[in-house]
Amino acid sequence: MSESRRWRFGAFALSEAGPGLERDGQPVRLGSRALGLLVALVGRAGEVISKDELLAAVWPDTVVEEASVRVHMSILRKALGRPGAQDGCLEWIANIPLRGYRFLGRVQGEFVPSAAVTQVARASPGDAPAGLPARFSRLVGREAEVERLLGMLAASRLVTVAGPGGVGKTSVAICVAARYPERPPHAQVCFVDLAPLTSQDHVLTTMARATGVRGGVPDIEEAMVQRLEGRATLLLVDNCEHVIERLSPLLGRFLAALPGLQVLATSREVLRVGGEHVFRLMPLAVEQSPPISLAHALRSPAVQLLIERAEAAGARGFDDASSGPLTRICQQVDGIPLAIELVAARLGSQPASDLAFRLDDHMRLHSTAGRAVLARQRTLAATLDWSIGLLGDAELLLFRRLSVFRAYFGVAAALSVAASALDPDVASDALLSLASKSLVVYDTDQAADSPYRLLDTTRSYAHALLVRAGEKDAVSKSHALFMLDLMGIATAELASLDADAWTQRYRGSLDDVRAALDACIGHHDDMTIAGALTVASAPLWFRLSEVSEYRDRVRAALDHVDALKVPDRLTAGRLEIALYNALWHTGGTVPEMTQACERALDCALEFQMKTLEFQARWGLCALNVTRGAYPPALQHAQILSEFASHSTNAVTRNLSHRMLALASHFCGAFAQARMHAEAAADADYAIRRNHVNAFQPDARTTALAILARTLWIQGESRLAMATAIRCVQEAQALEHALSLCVALFWICPMAIWAGERRAARAWVDTMLQQTRSKGFAYWHDWALCYDDATKLGEVEDVGAHIDAVAAKVLAMDEPRREMMVTFCDRWVDDRLVARAEQGEGQWSAAEVCRAAGRRMELQGNDAEAETLYLQAHALARSQGALAWELRAAQTLEAFRARTCQR
């Protein structure tokens, strides 16, 4: 097995692979760039490492400013803190003027196996593949099956463990997968649990998350292929039977595209994929002849499992006399492991002989009642019936109600669905009793607040009991209300937890949110709950990059609300805002988004809901800017400002300043834009992390970007470029792609205008790469515009390039045409001139007039040309747009010089 380096200094441990940093065994949250710098420094502790070497090590394929190193060094120093007295240095990292950086701490290096490093890397929940579930008891009697499956995997790329429910398919497969990395070197294992899914539509995104791919990328299948390409990977896909129609073609395509991929699946039926090898897992073997002693009985794997689980439940004193009853119990349940575990839980309080007698009677009655059912299915159902028949009323009620949970749940969740019928203390005791009887799984590897779950087979059985009791609708409603409360707590914790910790805590709730919404959508009485849960769960969908599915669910909720005999207008208004947000992140059209915000605004005004009105006007302000309707955008921003002036909420006031800066800039009111951008840039940590801003571009970097471009147009080019560089550095340090793209949208033009070709090309390339990889179609179109403008200083045949781009400009919308004319005056057109004459597009109207004047001059109309040049100069001066004023003055001076020569 290959090895990788790990270093220790002070209370810290740093792993090369991953990499990962820990303090006293606890992960330290750092971005990948900062961690890369730390690895480079610690790996050469005591040496001076130049900035160029650090840039080459951490940004090998990206052109970035040297200041990026300074920003990440600052982040590192804050994360590491000051060394202790015993650490032998006054600071961890020293800046050596004109030379570089040196790590000063005492470092101890070691080599660790790569498998251990893989476990460290797996700690990042956002991008790490899903590891195998922990097992807390050994696998009994399956050694031969495990070896056989390992052998099959050595010869085949797709192996399906098939068998009835309760036979132990998942347990065997996990054991096989745990030993799989022993075979191919550097192999990784990804666990895909399909049991919680209620729809085939979620198979691909569930697989993506399990392999470390976020669902928001444009092509999820391609992203998974890129993620797994070149690596030996075992995909353990568990509980496939209910989604085979969608799963099988996916597996076929992945196996064809990835030579290093192997799949181990568990299913009650075969997958029917080319090259599939099926292993039929049988129940545990049971001796059919009466045993002569306990030792003889223990030759049977089924008896071994029964005794081991019984002793875990508190049973003691098994001897030769109990060997017969123990064997008979295993025979009665046909050696099915799940049935054995259910029965074993009773041996802690009931003698084996008595249990065998009572179980024998029950099995005999059940076998005559359902002869058409397969024998093993009949046995498992009979065992469950028998186990349920021994429950008290409170235990039975709670058991069937717990079937509404699709994933892990905690005590509070269990109490919520039983609150209408059970006292909390009674319900708590019932939950503990169900866990002790193996009807509910208690998983200590899970978070302390959600350690319980039902196995898929048990959940199906319990759900049938729930339906039979006529409680399904009422309990589903309780479940939805609990999820609504949980999503409220989750939203509040956005500000206090970092992204990875928040995602790790709540990612398991998605399947329960889906189930709750599915249950509520069809019931008119529950549509208010469905609407509220749809809105409240937005952060979860966004954080897990499931925004496309969220958009479709919002639309479905809106359709059902509108179809009510008395439509719930207020719920509809809130859903319209949710739809706008989802459309904005999934490439929705501007008319569709505008319609959603206008409908939300109508509802807000009708019900006098100020918060909803604020959200709607915020959206309309941004959308009007997007489509070039700047005066209406400013009107909405001014109303937002009036609202904010009466608010004590710092987030509301900051957002108001940002919207006024945005709208004022495009209306050509640059002094106002500057004032509000400066105010908005003063955003502290709490404002930036508030849930209102959670899925928007970062508040501070957006404000800095608006400020930088505004300063440049006002003629303060040096301050503008310094602000731009700081903005890009902060956006890169955030490692938030959308924030970086929005910052570059504002800043790239400045470098092009200023003739800073190196900076322009670096920034434009970064914007192109980020927008392409993240699927930000709207921002990618802008990046392509900037790329065409940057090429003016790069191509050999400038005239041909100008003509080629001019044809593209004619098909662009107004905002992009307004921008393109500032790069090249030959990219002006009649529609732009008409807009400027009508007082629209004022931010670049002076440039439009200047370009129109140049066109007139080339056509020989000197009088009209001079008039337009003078208009450009006067307009720029009135706006305080010194950069445009200087351009107009220079053009006018050159024109007059040419006129004199003629």
C-alpha cells in the first residue's frame, strides 16, 4: 500500500493527501488554496519559499496576482493562531521581505498508509464520496459468501447480490466493500443508499452526492464520469429494486465510460444490465437434525447469530438443554437473519423453550393463512407479525407512526408524530423499547440528535400497519409540520454554522422533506403546510445543489394552490418568490422571473406584507437591471430604501444600499452609486452569513465590485484598480463561484478600458472557466463578451475581428450592447443611439454618443459628428463621468485636428 506524508506541529496535524488540518484531533476549516500553501510551507519548514514557487504550487493552471498569496497567508495565520510557549517560535509563518515566506515551527514528519489518508480526506462532506456505513456487530456465518463475492468482483465489473427482504444483502455487501480496497491498489468505495427514495427521478442526484459531485452542475452524468475517471472505484448501490427502471441504464452508461469502475448492487430482483453477474444470497444454514449438544448446534451459522444477538440483548445461561429449542427457533424462521434478530431480542426475557413453543404455534397459523405467498416472504412476515403481537399499545402505535420517516430521526422527531396520542415520557420509553427489540435501529455512528432509523423491510411493514389503522393522513401531516419546524431551525443556523457543518447536519433531511411534500401536495387541507415547507426548505435544496428539482416542486405547489376552490393568495405569493430564486439559479427566462416577482408584489400589497413586498421589489430591481430597464429598477430601489430607513435590521439596510448602488450606477448617477456602494461594502460577517444573503453573491464583494467600476468611470483609475484587485482577492478567498463571477462581471471591463491586458486576460479566463464549469449561463454570456473585447489587443487582423463581433453584437440584448460599445466605437448601432436619445442606458450613453459621432465622421457628416461629440462631452461632465469625458474630449480634439488638415 502506498504512503503519504503527515506532519505535526504544536497542537496541529497536517496531511498531504486531501489535504486536511486538525487541531487536537478536530478538523480546522480552511479553503483548498490556504491548505495548499500550508502543505508547501510545512513540507519545507525552515526554508524560505518565494512567492513565485508558492503560486506555481497552489495555482499551477491559473493566472493570479501575487496579492492572492498575501490574502491566503492572512487566513492561515488567523486559523493557526499564536504558537504556545512550548512550540519554539513567536509566529508560525514569517514574511521575509523581498524573498518570500518561511515556516518557523518545529515539525515532526511521518508517513501514513494512503488508506488512512483517504479517511482524512473523506471528512469534507461537500465533495468527498460517501463512505460505508459503520457496522457495530460482526457478520456471522457469511465468510464463504464474502469470499465468493470478492472472487466474483475480481472477475466481473457488475455483481448483484439478489435475495428476499431480510436475508442480509446489505450487511454482506458492506462487508465485501470494506475488504475491496485490499484488492485493487488505491481503490475507493462509494456507498449509494437508494432505500429512502420515493421517486425514480432522484436516482442520478443521489448517486452524484455519493460520489462527491454536487447536483447543480449542467451535466451531472458527465461530472460523475470526470470525478471517477482514472480511479479504481467500487460503487456499492444498495436497495435497487424499486428504482431499477431508472438505475439500470445509468449503470450501463457509467460502466461503459469508466473502465476502472465496478458496481456491487443489492436488490430483490436482478438489474438486467449487460455483463451483470448475479449472486443469490440464501438464508443462514440450519441443521435439520436435532442437536446433541450446544456445541453441535453452534455448527449452524443461524444458531451462532441467534445466540450472539440474544446475549447482546441480555440473555445468559445457554447450555446443552437449550440447544434443541434454539435450533428449532432458527428452523421456524427459515434462517432469515432479520427474523433471527427480531426473535433474539426476546430471549433476554423469555426462556428459549417457551419462545420456541409460542413461535411454533404462531408460524403454523400464519402458514395456513397465506399459501400463495413465497415461503421465505411468509416466514419474515410471520416473524414480524409475531414480534408486533408482543408489543404494548404505546409501542405498537409509535412503531407504525415511525414509518413516515425515510431517513434517520431523533427523539424529538419520534415524539412529534406520536404527540396526539402519547405522553412524551411514554413515547420516549416506547422508542427505547423498540430499539431494544431490534424493531428500530440505533446507530451510534450517526449524529447524536438523529441516531434512529427503520430498516427498509421493517418500514414497509410498519407503513402497512399505519394505513390499516387509518392514521396515514394525520401522521403524514404531523411529519410535515415537524419538517417545517426543522427547516426553520436549519435556516436560523445558516449564520452560525460553516457550510460543511450545516450540510453534514441537515443533508439527511432531504428525503423526509420530499416525502412530506409528496404527502401534503395531494390534500387540499394541507396545501398551506406544503407551501410553507416548500419555502422553508429552500436552503437545503440550494446547499445540496438540487435547485432544478426544487424549481419543479415550487411550480407543482403553485399549481395546486391555484387549483383550490378558494386559492391561498398569501401562500402563492411566497411561492412566487421561491420560484423566482430557483429560476434565477437554473437559467430561467427574464419574463418568467419578472412575472413571478410581479405576482408576489401584488400579493404583498394586497395583504400588506412588508417582508414579501421587500423580497419582490428586490427581485424586480435586479431583473429590471438585467433587461436594461434602469429607471424602473431605481424606483424599486428607492422604495426599498424607504422601507429600510424604518428598519433596525442591518441586513435590510445593507441590501438597500446595494440595490441603490446597482440601479444608480446604470442610471448614470455615479456619485449616488459610489455613496451607496461604499455603505454596502461595510458589511460585517453577520450580514454576509445571514440567511437572506445565503444563496446570493457575497454582499461585500458585490458592493466592492460596483464601487470599483464606478470609481473608474469617475476618473479615479488608480483607486478603482486597487479596489478591484482587493475585491477579486476576497472573492477568491471565499471559494464561492457565484460571488467570484459577479465580481468579475463588474471588474473585467475596467482592465480592458485601462489597457491592462495581462490582468484583463487573467480575469476574463477565470470568469470563462468558472461560468462554464458551474453552468452559470447568464454570466458565461458576459464572459464571452469580455473575451471578444480582450481579443482586440491580441488578434493579428483587428479589422476582421471587429466585423465578426459586430454581427454578434446585433443579436445581443440592450445591456450587453451598451457594454460592447465602450470597447469599440464600431460596435454602435441605431437602436443604441435611439435608447440614448430617449434617456435610457445612461451609464454608457456618453460613449454611445461618441461612437455615433465617429460613425457620422466616417460617413463624411462632420457637422453631425461634432454635435454628437459635444453631446457626449456635456453628458459625461454632467454625470461626473470623468473617464467618458476625457474620451470625448480626446476624440473631439482629434476630430478638429483632422478637420483643420482638410
